[in-house]
Amino acid sequence: MNPIRLMRGFFTVGGWTLMSRVLGFVRDVMIAATLGAGPVAEAFVLAFSLPNLFRRFFAEGAFNMAFVPMFSKKLERGEDPLGFARDAFAMLALVLLVFCILATIFMPWLVWAMASGFVGDARFDLTVLLGRIAFPYIFFISLAALLSGVLNAGGHFRAAAAAPVLLNIIFIAALILGQSAGWDMGLTLAWAVPIAGIAQLALVWVAAQRAGFPVVPKMPRWTPELRRLAIIAGPAALAGGVVQINLVIGRQVASYFEGANAWLYYADRLYQLPLGVVGIAVGIVLLPELSRRLGAGDTDGGRDAMNRAAEFALTLTLPCAVALAIIPNALVAVLFERGSFTAADTAATALATAIYGLGLPAFVLQKVLQPLFFAREDTKSPFRYALVALVINAVLAMGLAPVVGYTSAAIGATVAGWGMLMCLWWGSRKFGEAARFDDQLLRRIPRIVLASLLMGVVIWGVGLALGTALGTAGVRYLALTGLILAGMGSYAVIGQLVGAFSLAELRGGVRK
């Protein structure tokens, strides 16, 4: 894959992810207006997080991090990649089916492990009910993720990137139908989750068929290749488990503060926008690219792909991190404050948003460095680094909770994210030249930082000038749009002047 095709892959995935995130904002605005940060909102947020909790194992996490490099190399060498994909699909389906049955039976214990602060009030029983409805989503989305990995490895990014859009469309439709029909909104949203999973699986299955990868269901069989896949995925699963323990720690801390789980959820949605559009897009495209380069012995090409991915990610996410840290109140108020979502909810959510924003560059760069390990089928090192991040997060989240309250969960996650990044960077040195930052990247990093900080000064001043308009119904959307455009325009001009990036390069990448 040449640099132009690599960049086109970033923009294809990023573009569809942007559409998904925009629709996700529409969805979350509607949920916030309907449920606010009350008990039903907290119960649904926890129930929806349960299947997503295990995606690190079965979907975009451990299984796919092991499967994609193996499939990419088989595809490159012509070693029956389709047979391997079919065996993996069948075995994964069997494991997921058993897992879903067990989770449904033991749902009260899962909820207790996630939010023991709910025990003794109505939130606990409601979360158990909604969790049992929503949990089968993990079955459908994990199989969809495997098929997405097949498509991505073959250079077909569009359908896999478009699939998450369906989730938000179905959520929005459910909210509209539920309100018009007078349905229970908690149950309505919970049932929308597995329905969305079925739609996503159907989309990528059809796309895989058309791309020449007919992964048809078959009886599971345990093959030597699947045994190797399991051996490689094992450490990655443990690393994913550590990451999920970090999330559980945050949820547990938040469960002891009324409304905190909802505040952290809405804050998470804001910082996940640039993370999803850029960071996840980079990781999805970079992993099969590095795997193919290594399979062909092209070390220089792999290094160039990694450096351009890091440069692309920093160029687009550093200014977002600065914006999240400087104008979180404006963003949260305009996007969420209506209906049942109050000004107090805005203040609490904005504080968490600013803290998460400080960790955004670390979360994104992890997506750049992790493929260096996974492409070499090294899943043990990321597991060890994840353990370090776990300790950091646990100490800060639980230790600071009595002092700073629910924000300790956001602080722990952010500091742990930087700790994980430092470990990945240090560990990647063993790969030698293949993992070394090149002169162009090292020259541009400080300039991107400078341009982002100067942009922060601009939006801080413009935000002060628009203070009244940002809080006035009817014009606040226009005011926020103006504030965002001021940030984008100033960053483009400053970045060009200081040599942080070339607008011509970015325009060319988008056009091609």
C-alpha cells in the first residue's frame, strides 16, 4: 500500500467514523434531553457498557489484534486466508454463544462488579434487566469485527467503517418512535442495542461476500492455526482485561456519586470524537499495512507508514485536546443542556471533559504504537505495559476519590493513558530502525504543539467574547459554530506559518 493509498484509507475510515460520531452526538443529545443524568440514564449507561466492556476481548481487541496480522500475512502469501477466516469465525461464534448464555445467567454479579454503589436502590435491578436485554450485542458486534478485519486486510475499508453508523441511526429511530408511542425509554434503548448489532453484522457480511471473502457459517473445528491464534491472542486478552479493569475501577468510583456515571459517559462521548475519527482510524489502517510490510520484508516502508500515521494523528488531535481543555463548558452546554439535563450536569460533565482532553494525545498515539507490537505477533509486551497502567489508574482513581470525588476516575484514566504511552514508546525501541521517529516527524511535533497552543489562546479569547451568545437559546448553536470555526481557521493559518503541516498535503490526501 503506497502512502497515497494509506492516507486514503485513513480518510475513508475517519470520514465514516466522523459521520458515526456526529450521529452519536445527535443520539446522546436526545438521550440527555430525555433521561438527563437520572437513575434510568445511569442504569442504561451501565447496561450498554457491559457488552462494550468485553469488546476488548472479542471484537476490536485481543482476538482481532491477533487475527488481523495472521490473516494479512496469509493473504500476502496466498496461504488459504479464506479457510483460516472461516475457521476463526465458526470458533468465535461458538465461544460467544456460550459466553452470552453465562453472562445472562450471572448478570446480577456482573452489575455488582461494575457498580456496587447501585446495590440497595432501584438502579441495581433496572441495570440487571437492561443488561440482560443489551448483552447479546457482544455476539453480533464481535463477529462483525472479525469480518471487518478481513475487509480491512484486503484494503476494503468503507463497509467496516460505515457499520457503526447503523448503531446510531437505530438508536435515533428508537428514541423518536419510543417518545411518540409512549414506550418505556430505558427498555426501548436497551432493545435497540442487539437490533443494531444484527444490522452491523449483516452489513459487513454482505460486504465481505462482494469483496470475494464469503465467510459462510460452518461447524467449528480446532485447527493448529486456531491454536496458534489462541496462543497469540492470550496475552492480548489479558492486556484487554487489564484495560477493562481500569474502566471497572472508574465505574465503581462513579457509582458512589449520584449522577457521576452519566456525567462521565457524556464526557467520554466528547473526547471519543477525535479519538474515534483519527486514532481508531489510524490503528485500523496501520495494523494490516505494517503486517503486510513485515511479511514482505519492507522495514523502511513500515517505518514510513508508522511515522506518517503519527504525524497525521498529532496534526488533527492535538488542537482537539487543547479545545477540550479550554472550552469544555461551552461544548457541553450547547450540545447537552436541555430537557432533563441541567446546568449542574453541564458543570460536572465539563470538568470531566477537560480532564479527558488532557489525555487525548496519549490515547491516540497508543493507536499508532500498538500496531508495531501486534504486527510482529508480540502481544506479551502490551500486556505488561497495561499492568503498569492499571496500577497507576487504581492508585489515583481510588486514592483521590475522597478528595476530588468522581473526577478521580477521569484523572486516573488520563494519567494511566500517558503511562501506557511511555511504556509503549520505551518498549518499541527493541524494534530498532523500524520504530524510530524520522526527521520530518521530530521536526514537526514541536511546531504542531506550538500551533495548537496558540489556537487555544484564540478560542479562549473568542469564547470570552461570545460568552452571552453561547448561553442564549436560539443563537448558541451559531455561536458555538463560530467558536469552532475560529479555532479551525486560526490553527490552519498558524500551523502553516510555523511549518507544523502543509495544507496542500492534507488537501491532496482528502482529494485522492
